[in-house]
Amino acid sequence: PCFFGNAANANAQGTVSRVALSIAGDDEELPPPPDEEDPSPPGALLFEDDFSAAVSRGLGSEWTVKGLWYAKSGRAISDWDGEDLALALPTSCADCRVEAQVQHFAEEEAGLVLRAQGNARYSLVYLENGRLQVRREVGGSVKILGEASSGLSSSWGAVTLSFSARGAGPVELVASVNGQVRLTVVDSSSSALKGAGAAGLITPIAGVWFDDFTVHALE
């Protein structure tokens, strides 16, 4: 943000305005006002999983996983210090929103993915310092499209993350924490992921808890 002051002279009382400017380049970040409610009401429910069925290896027949995962006590749990990626097979969509409860105990990062297809995906990750990043990942190349505060004082506890994608170029990506929008990014680059893909979970560490996973179409 930039701050602009205005006063008649050096001794007069003036005003200060806070203005958010877009970032030059292929990708334009549009930070929302604090505590803005999620503007994208969900449409039809495409998929949900509360992980109530215990699974010792993987997350069940409706998921494809990379790394190690298991389901226990109503949670999906990562079990590999490496790339743990779990994609819900019935969730191929373009304009949709994924939501889940995530708890990484202030360790490294964990989050959600959308439009995952092959080696490409958009991801929302919740960092150990409590900040959020929206990324575009293609073939091992990672582009950070935007970063913002989660608005929380600690990253230890469980949070509900929501991540939506809309559009076929440019693509609008919206990240929310506990129902409040924290980051909006517009990916207008030639590398934008314009087609449908799977939604899912991602983390590079073992011991992360996920719960109450849902995917909705956007109206």
C-alpha cells in the first residue's frame, strides 16, 4: 500500500489516504479490505469428505495421493516429509471453491489446490509464520502470485481455508481464512491455468491434519 498526505501548508492539519496499487507485471494482486466476507457464495456441492472412515494407506477410493497419507479419527493426515499431495477424483472443475480445515502446528506450510492437472496447479498455502501465499505451479516451476497476512495471531491452531478460482483468462483467485477474504489475485499471464482440474490438499511435511473437505461450483 501507499500513503498520500494532503495539507494546505506545513502547519495545517491535513489528511492521509491509504491506497492499494496493483503490482506491475504479468500478475496483478488486488488486496481486499480487511475482514471482507467471502464474495463467492458456493453453488452446487461437487464433493465432500469428513474422513470419518479409517484408511491405513491413502484416503480411500475417491482420492489419488502422492507421498503418504492416511485417515484416522475423522482427519486426513500427511505422513511423509516430502511432497504430500491428495487430489479428490470426482472434483474436476474450473470455476469452483475448495474448503477444508487445516492444522499444521506452526510447521512449514500446508494448504489447498485447484485446477490441478498433470504437473500444473494453483495452490493456497498457509505458512508457519501465519501468512498466506497463492501460487501457480507448472512442471516444478513455482510462481508466487500474491502474499498476505492470515489475520491470525498464531498459526498453531486449526483454521478453515477457502480457495476459489474463476475465469478462463484472466483467472481470479480468492483466498479466505475462517470466512474472511485475505487475498485476491488476478492471473492475467500467458501461463494462467485456464481449464478444469482437480481440487485437493497439499503439504511438504508429515503430521498435518485436514478435515471437512468440500468442493462447490461457483454460481
